[in-house]
Amino acid sequence: MAWLTGGRHRRYERDEFRCHGCGLPTAPLDGPDEWYTVHDHVWQCAAASADNILCIGCLETRLGRRLHHTDFVAAALNDPNYGHHSPRLQSRLRPPLTN
């Protein structure tokens, strides 16, 4: 995609939604994403503002614990088979295996 400015074409670059903690692109142009939504109380416990974006690692660091599948809201975006989620995000979205 390109856009025109001052008679020149420039490449349009989509915002990759970088993590406010570490700078990791949570929605990279190529590769796995960490694009998700958690329950409000989980986000508030992490002291994250509504306009912040955090990767899974930074959210877990702020919470002081590993995320559990019940921390995520029921939404298509949070389906572990949706899109191209990172292995780290997929592992948090799935319920633990039981024997």
C-alpha cells in the first residue's frame, strides 16, 4: 500500500501496536501476534491504563503471576485457533490438560 505526499509515493506502514512495557510488536506485520483482551479486573490489577498495550510477558510481570485461560474474556479474538497467536499467548488461552 502507498500514499501520496508532496508528489512522492511512500510506503504505508501499519502500526504494529508495540507493548508499552518492552516495545514488542503485539500485532506485527508478519509473524505471530499477542493481540488479546482480558477481563477489566485483570487489567486493573496490572495497573494498566485503558490506552496501554501490553504483551503477555509484561502483563504477567505486572500481575506477578502467569495468566490463566479464565483471565481472558469470551471473544473470538481470544480463541487459541484464531489468527496467528504466539505460542506463549496460545498456551495461556488454552485450559490446562487434565489426565
